[in-house]
Amino acid sequence: MSVNPSTKSVSVLIPLALPEPYDYEVPAGLIAEPGSYVIVPLGAQQILGVVWGEGSGAFDAKRLKPILEVLDVPGMPEASRRFVDWMAQYTLSPRGSVLRLAIRAPGALEPQRMRVAYRLTETRPARMTPARLRVVETAADQFARTIRELAEETGVSDGVVRGLVDAGTLAPVELPAEAPFPEIDFASAGKPLSDAQAAAAADLRARVASDEFSALLLDGVTGSGKTEVYFEAVAEALARGRQALILLPEIALTNQFLDRFEARFGEKPAEWHSDLSTRERVRVWRGVAEGRARVVVGARSALFLPFTELGLIVVDEEHEAAFKQEDGVSYHARDMAVVRASLGHFPVILSSATPSLETIVNVEQGRYERVVLAERHGAAEMPSITAIDMRDDPPERGRWLAPKLVAEIARAYAAGEQSMLFLNRRGYAPLTLCRTCGHRIECPQCTAWLVEHRFRRELVCHHCGYSAPVPKACPSCGAEDSLIACGPGVERIAEEVAEIFPQARVSILSSDNLRGPLSHEEAFRAIEAREVDIIIGTQIVAKGHHFPWLTVVGVVDADLGLENGDLRAAERTFQLLQQVAGRAGRAERPGRVYLQTYMPEHTVMRALVAGDRDAFLAREAEARERVALPPFGRLAGVVVSSNDANLAQKWARELARTAPNAENVAVLGPAPAPLALLRGRTRLRFLVKTGRNVNIQAYMQAWLGPLKVPGAVRVSVDIDPYSFL
Ligand code: ADP
Ligand code: ZN
């Protein structure tokens, strides 16, 4: 193959599930540099891509297709491109699929639309009417307004304003159609810090100033002021002309947080989450690329925004499982934030009151550093935590709340304080059973029971969304009025509370009645305004909220998370319950937390009651090290699935047959996945378990790379899995 030296070619990565970039010719007169966004032909389509580097020369130069257009926007920064490469390699995803995460703002690359506004000139119309005069007086402030705005503000018709335009009294100016990003006042001082907070803040500021990569765990109990402290690091980054990114689990991204940011810095930051309109998405994406948006507060996908001057990432609630993305490219946003910081040579701050075991081990092994805030700010004390042994103090028949917990709620209610009941189960009852034949109602498409939602009068599958009306007769034996609800969900607890406290004002907080991260606002506002006495909630209530009047927290079923015995069950239960407990007694009134449990002797319960997080983590670490589970060994999950059960099984057997032998690598499976049927697909699982120093990606590549599965079969790989369903 001969390469014609007079033809310049570049490789272009296209955001489709393609592993490698393709070569394209750069026509004379076009300048396409690494990072440039370009439009290229692909088959019959024209598609957006990013110049990834020099042409590879692997394609026949004479047959290269030309780049059609180079877009007039700042190119994708080098660090972002290296990040795409790194992530593709680590997660074993096609590079094009990772690129797609980074340019998922349709229309962001089109030229910005302009709008026409008008300003007052020196010219006055020949005939002045009272209506015209009102417009002139209003426009005298020299603000540019659209015709509509002027008409509305002065109460005249559009025609009156147009007349003034024709008379030359108002002159047009072009303004960007998008709202600008306000200046963030990074020089203003925050709250006066305690000595411990000030020392932590100084450490963080110094890291930002150093222009070097470092990973730091900001380890402080709930209410110790971690947010105040990392705001100082944000201020430092801004003062140095850098951008900053604060990652939050999606459900913690609330107006309460944005208001706090505004109180500290005078303006709101840019937001990035799944609830944004397309228009907002485009505005933020472009604002970040052009350096106009200086701070972004966002969910995990904000990591892929095209920052050109990023100088700090904060991962708040770093232990949250919600940072793990499971669909498509599966990645852990906390780990990827560390990689992004390392590629960009700046610090990353991981903040938590209940750090993940992974992070704790990274601290102990010297890869991450740690700053500790040991005390709550001001007068607030840590709440006391008590286990209620449900065997000794059982609820009345048909009820779920132990007498002791009921008495505590009654006491708080009488004192005008708030209580919260936590149960991580949506709906009314997790299982519907026939009393006559024992039949359990299952989802027709998933290995899962249907959950009764009594308010909606439906049975719902929480995996695929299937729903059906609650039947009158058992679908199996036909017995009438024989179906009974088993176990409680939040709706059932609300029913019980209404019976015991008929006068109390109750609010249920679960994703069924609150949709989207910013829609919880009304519920939270009502709680803060003390319009609610008893809060009943799923994990939505566990995160970061500050309710000064909340003094009693009851965990309805503290054992719930321990049921699914996956490797992080104990760790996650501990974190979640600790977070829930942290909601109580955040102000002057001390908080009391009650854990309803059938196993008060379990290490998780004992550690919570004793308030001994570090001892718990040490025991967990020991247990995992003994069996070489993460973070002391590596895992990858493989799911083989198909709508055709036989095909799925056949290919699972084929995978089992072709798994290479390698030292320190064990391939477990295939086994039917716990969710053996999901949305009608049959699923089989493998778990690959390797030593810490094995290159698990290379092993997976050697195994799965040569495999040619038919289109009806999907093989998905999850490096560092968090879900084993
Ligand atoms: P964390 O993030 O560790 O849970 P926060 O930063 O949310 O803690 O602080 C808890 C509460 O204490 C917040 O209401 C915060 O405004 C307040 N607070 C923390 N530090 C200070 C301080 N130095 N001065 C005044 N209020 C503070
Ligand atoms: Zn289902």
C-alpha cells in the first residue's frame, strides 16, 4: 500500500460502538488539529467526530474520504481525549462508546443562536404619545430588551414598540440567545472556620495551588463542615483561574445544595444532571468548553464535560453506590474522577462521613492522603444509637413498629419535634401471596416479585416497570379475596403511623411521589418549615439534608440490606444506616436513633451502636483480605443474555469452554444470575476473580476478544462490579 505524501490524513474517532478511529483526508484549506470537532461521511451519513491524531496509514490513502467541515468551537482538550482512551481501555468498552458520553449534548456544537434586543438612542419620535413615553422612560436605563419584554414591562402593545424602532428611537443589538453564566465571587470570605476546619481548608488550598495531582479523603462525621471546607478549595481553584467540578450522587443534587453554594459564592453554579432540558444541557456544555462556566455541580456524567481549565474535582459522598454506572459503559465515577485528576495534574477530594473500604485501604496503603474532621460544628452532638431487639420487644400483631419506637415518636411529637422512619422499600408490600394455594405473584418478564403500590392500586415490577391492577382472585387457584400483602413498604408504614397518630402530619418521601432531583424541594421545604411531624422515607431521606427539628430516627428494618449477601452488603448497610442516623440532632436538640433488628449481635449493628466505624472497617478489610476480594483482589462480572434461553445457555457454555487458564485467575460460572430473567431476557453470570496484580483487562481481552457472538446474544462486561444480580 502506498501512501501519497501530498494527502494529509488524520484519524477521527466517531461516537459509535467502534474500537478504533478511522482515517480521513484533510482537504486543502481546512485546519483539523487533534481535538477538533469535525463532520465526516460515514456510509450514507454525515456524522460528528473528533480528530484523535495523525492518520494511522492503515487505510488506502487514495480512497480516504474527506472531512466535510471543521466546527468552530474549542476542540476537545488533550486531557479529555486521554481520559476517553484510558476509560475505554479500563472498562473494556469501545472508545467510540466512551466518546459518546463526552459529546452527549445534541446541538451543543451548532453555532449559538443570537436574539435581537433594543436599546434607547438619542432620537425621539416626531409624535410622542403617553404609551410611547412609557417605553422611552423604561428604556432609559439602557438595558437591552426584546420587543416582547419592553411591551410587557410597560403594558403597551408590540406595535407601539415597533413604531419606536421604525422611528429610530430604539436601536437593535445582537445578544447571545443563551443566558450568561454569572460571575462567582470567589474572593469573598466564607463562614469563620473552627481551628480544625481552618487547618483542613489550608491543606486543601495548598493542594490546589500546587498544580499537582493528589487524592485526598476528607473524612469527617456528618455535620462537621466538610462542605464548608471543600468550598475553600473551590475558591482557591477559581482564584487561580481554574474551573472546578463538584460531583454529587444524583439524588443529593438538590436546591438546598445549590442555595448553599449561592450563599457562599454569591451566585449559583452550573448544574449537570439527567433532569436538565436539552437547552440547558447545550448551554452548560458550551459554557464549560468556552470557559465561561467556572464551577459545575453535577452527577457522574459531568466528568465528561469538556473542561479546558479544570483544576479541582470534589466527589461528595464518595462511598455512594450511585456513582457506579451499570448500563452501557460501566464505570465508577469516583474512581474515574481520580483518573481524570491524575491526567489533568490537579487534586481530587473525596468527601464522606462513611468512606468506602476501597478508599480507606487506599489511604492506609499510602496512595491517598486523609484529612479528618472529628467533631460536629457548633453545639450539635452526634446522635445516640440504640438497637431495638425485635425478638424482645415485638410490634403488635400486624404491625411493624416496636412499642419502644412508638413511645419515642410520641414523646417527640408531644414536644413539637420531628421524627423520621426509614425503610428502603417503596410501595405498600414487597410480596403478594395467596393464602389458599401459596402462590406468589411474580413479574412475567423478570425473576422478581411484584410490589404492591396501594395508592396506585397496582402491582409493579421494580426492575422493568411492568404493572398490573391488583387482581381480585388468585391468578393461580382462582380463590377470591385470598391474596394477602406480606411485609412492609413505606406506604404500609404510613398507614400504621396514621392509625397510631391520627392527628400527626405525615409526609412520605420516596421516588414514587417525588420525581427528579429538583422535585423534592417542596417536600423538604415543608419539613424545614415544620409543616410535617413524621417523615417516612426510602433512601431519598438518607442524604445530606439538614432538618434542625428532627430528633428521632427509627430504622424500620435495619437488617434489610444484609439479606442480599453480596460482598459489600455489610459495608453498604453500615454506610446507609450511619447516614440515616446522621439526620438526627443536627442542631441544638440531641438526636436519638433506633435500629429495629432481629440480629443486634451482628457486627454492623454493634459497630453502629458503639459508634466505632474504624473498628468495623478494619474487620471488613480483614475479612476481604483473607479471601482476596476487592480491594485486595480484582473482580469482573460477565453477563450472557438473550431473549432465547437456549441461545443464552449455549453461549454461556461456549464462554466456559474458551476461558483461558492463567495464574491467579479463577473463572466462576456460568450460573443463572439471581435475576435470571430480566425484561424477558435469560441471563447467566460469570464472575472472574483475580489477584491484585493481575491485569484483568488483558485477561478479559484474551478471553472475549476473539469471540463472535450472534446479534441475539449480548455479552456484557463489568470491571469492578458493584451489582451481582
Ligand atoms: P458536612 O458536609 O460535614 O455534613 P456541613 O458543611 O454541611 O457538614 O456543615 C453542617 C452544618 O454546620 C451546616 O449547616 C453548616 O453551614 C454549618 N457549619 C459548618 N461549619 C460552620 C462554620 N465554621 N460556621 C458556621 N456554620 C458552620
Ligand atoms: Zn419485571
